[in-house]
Amino acid sequence: MAEENESIQPTVSYTEENIRHLSDMEHVRTRPGMYIGRLGDGSQAEDGIYVLLKEVIDNSIDEFKMGAGKRIDIQLEDNLRVSVRDYGRGIPLGSLVDAVSMLNTGGKYDTKAFKKSVGLNGVGAKAVNALSSRFVARSVRDGQMREAVFERGELKSDRTGDTDEENGTFIFFEPDHTLFLNYHFRPEFIETMLRNYTYLNTGLSIYYNGRRIVSRNGLEDLLNDNMTTSGLYPIVHLKGEDIEIAFTHTAQYGEEYYSFVNGQHTTQGGTHQSAFKEHLARTIKEFYGKNLEYQDIRNGLVAAIAINVIEPTFESQTKIKLGSLVMAPEKDSDGNPYPLSGISVNKFVGDFIKENVDNYLHKHADVADVMLQKIQESEKERKAIAGVTKIARERAKKANLHNRKLRDCRVHLNDQKAPKDEENDPRLESSIFITEGDSASGSITKSRDVNTQAVFSLRGKPLNSFGLTKKVVYENEEFNLLQAALNIEDGLDGLRYNKVIVATDADVDGMHIRLLMITFFLQFFPDLIKKGHVYILQTPLFRVRNRKKGVYETIYCYSEEERLAAIEKLGPNPEITRFKGLGEISPDEFRNFIGKDMRLEQVSLRKTDAVGELLEFYMGKNTMERQNFIINNLVVEEDLIQ
């Protein structure tokens, strides 16, 4: 026993010196994920710098909702720093510093001042302050001004004075580059965010770098601006007290939803979106009085819902999923009952849809006829492939986690449940690489992070799925197993990976495989692309290195321009390697390209992309027309290495 005790290593000391008290700003900087989720570099719409901007704009939107200020000015400078100026009531001058630097301090705990706001936790602006290298807050009220300047959460100056500016609040911030490494704002992500604000706040004008963004028709405008295929009937747009919905059917597969709470885009849905899906399908089924399946009713549906909730509960500080079960708590801060106190979100949404959608369909027989035709077409196709579907499901179920095509990550192998704190959910960082061939998949498999990165290996080129029905998804083994691996047969709610990354060689065959995979997703799972889950992995075309003082200095180049710059930097006669396939890159090197700094190009889909026409031209049977296009645009690649 004594020998055992002697072998035990001494424990790390634990004394009073280990006990630390962090100030509010220090805590935010030490644990930023608790407040804004992921950090990121701005290359993805969910990265932290956009959360910072949203937190600032939310405060201005709340002013508009309270009837104070119909305009917000937003300036983006050099894609690095942002200012937001509203014309609301302005933060009370005596509380300005505390309001932007002390957690759990704000006016939104008092429901008389802010009845249906998004920001309720007294955190938003403070987190922006703490995570910015420079943060300026200026408030103007009735000819008086106060301005506070901070650096990384520390107050550097505080001044007051007279002014002739209009009432309101001005916030400037520049994210801290030591936290958000190599970050840049992408203007298109900001514009999408701002458009969503205007859809939910008709009458509000947002000026983005001087350009006006406004919506007059709310959610109807949202659907018109985001639908990439035409609606089969005019958009049904219905509004009530604290609720607005819009929907139509299209010829596309799947379902597509946009949901909002108090103007906040709940990208992961929540109780309101679930209620909307359920009650809309039920109301339509009851209207026709037929034994219709919900999946047929919702196939091709594009819809949006927005509700206002008093004191909403979200499942995280980033407010992307509503957790509230009721429309309002029992009483306000003065003990007076709310009109909607105790009414569940499910019942509120259901009652509105039951009455208004049913009335609409009775009054618009032409819309009801087109809708029924679409539902019956979906039903007919589903029944036609029922036998194939059942066999394919069983085959995929048996093969899914034990076949050589899918090398899953530990997050999913262990079937982990999501933790309550969604920012710590490792599945938000999960990804799957779709690659072709044993050598490429082997390199990625040996280089990947086994905790969060999965690999799906294609066997040769996938089938061109353009113009085919969904039956091919179940008949084709590659598509069937991929659908099962992603778990998207019944929609995106079950999607197992946050990023679906197409990783192919940077040659003609690799480009063709990319195109075939994107065609597959566009045909059968367009929402996967619209929701920003599909990416292309960018791998280097060249490795340029030169020996200096006995040590190689290496630069990986993703374009011809980068290759020329590397040659100039490294000096004469460098060693240049042209990578022609993923399999040529060693696993040790490949780790550099699929780690935290990997280059991903997000596949986006917008109304102006004319998807139907593009697919028809590039993937359809217009052989001669396409052949002439290729001949007229042919570029012969020179041997760049020579």
C-alpha cells in the first residue's frame, strides 16, 4: 500500500490564488461562446461578428417597435468596422455607461418601456463592447449628448455636452482582431440580415451605406425575394394581432420555412414554427375533407411566420430558436395581467390558422383547386415509389453506420443528445466531406478531426439527376446512402451535420462531380443550400517552397496569382509542386487544409440565380447548344509550372 502511495503524482496546488473574480467585461472576453456562440472570421453567416451587429441593431429595432424612430443608418467601413445610428428615444444619459458595460443592466426588464422586445437579458450591447477593440456609444436626448469610448470593454473617455443632433443612439464598434482572427464582414450577409428586419417591420427604413432598404408588404416580400422557383398560386398573406403568415406551394421538393419572433430570425425554428407546420397541414386537410398525408400537403411548401411574444424565452443568447410555451407571462411588472397571459404559442398559432386559412380557401376557390392538384401530385409520386422507398430505407438502415462509404465522427457514433447550452453543442461544428475515390477519401480520413468530421466516399461520378423524380434517390445506391447519412429524408430538422462539404480534385473531373452533387441537392433538397449548409472545399493548387538556411519555407497557393506572389516572396528557383488530385496530398499536409483555417466556399441560392434555366442549360439535353457554348468559351490552360 505504501508503494502505491509513493507512486501517486503530487496534485496541482489549489489555493486562494486560484480563486478569481472576473469583471463583467472580463467574463465576456474569457467565455465569448456563452454570449455570441462561435467566433469565426466572418466567412459564414452564423459567425460571431454578425451576432455582434445583430445585438446592436436589435436595440434600434426595439425603439422602432415602441414607436420611436422610423429610420436606422448603418455604415460598414472597409468590411472591418460598423456604426449604427437610430432616431429613437436615446439611452438615458445618466445610465449610458452602465447600459453598455454592466451585465444584467438595461431598460427591457421593465415591460412598460419595452413590451415586445428581443433583447431581454441585458447582455447584447455589453458583449459587443467587451469583444471590440474600440466601442463608442453616444446618446442624444433633447439637445443633450453623452459619449463613452471603450477599448476591449475598458472605459477610456466619457464626455457630455450640448448638441443639435436629433434624439437617438449611435453605436460604433470594431471587433477585436485578437479574438476574431483574420475577420472580414461580408456585405451580402449584412444585407440579408437587414432585409429580414424590414420584412418584419413595415414602415421602417434602413439605410445601408446610404442605400435604402424597405419593405411594404412584409412576409409577402420576403417570400417573393427568396423563392427561386415560381409559386403555383399567389402568395397567401394573412395578418392578425401579434401574428403574420405567408405561404405558397412551388414545384420543388421538400419544405422551406422562415420564422421570426419579435423581429428576430429564428433560424432553428422553435415552438412557433412547429405549431405553424402542424396546424397549417391540419387545416388544409380538414378543408378538403380527404384522407391526405401531412407530408404530401407540405411538399413544395414555402412559408413564413412571425409572431410577437411578451418576454420571449430563447434556447440561447443568440436567439435562434424559440423556447417559449406561452405568449405572455401571467402579470407585468405592476402586477396587471397580460391579455395573452397563459395562452400557449401552439394554441395561439393554431387558432389563427384554423380560422383565417380556412376562410381564405373558401373565398379563393382557384387557389384551393391549384393547391389540391399539387398535393395530389405529391401523393401520386409518393405512392408510386412506396415499394422502392421501403426497401431502400431498410438497405440504408443496415448499411448506414457500418458501410465503407461513411466514416462517421464520434459526435454521431455515440448518438449524443444536444446539451441545454446549444453554443457548447459539438454538432454545431460537425461536418461531412463528400469525396470521390479511395485515395482522396483515404487522405481526408487520415487527416480529419474524428470528433466532428465525417467522410462519405462516392464510387465514381454520381448520376446526373436533373429532370428525374425523387424515385431515383431511393433506386440509386449512392444517393440513397447519402440521404440516409445526412438524415434528411423527412426534412432538415434531422440533419446530422451542420456543414455538407463537397471535396473533389481541382481538375475537370472534380469540377464535374461538384456540379453533379450540387444538381442533386438543388433537385431534391434545395433548402439544404438555401439554409447555408452546402460548401465547396478549396484545396491548394500549388506548393511553393524554398530552402533558407537549411529549412524549407513553404507557401500553399490557391490560385495563379498566389503562386506568382509566393515566387516573388521566396526568391529565385523555388520548388513548385502542382497538386492534381486530393490523393496526391499527404495526410500530414492535408491536415493544414481541413483544420480551423480551411477555405470553404459556401454554395448560395438566390432568386436572381434562375436555377431552372441554369440546370436546363448545363445539365439538360440541349447538347448542341451547350457544345457550341463550350467551344466559344474554351480556354486552354498553359503549363503553369514551366
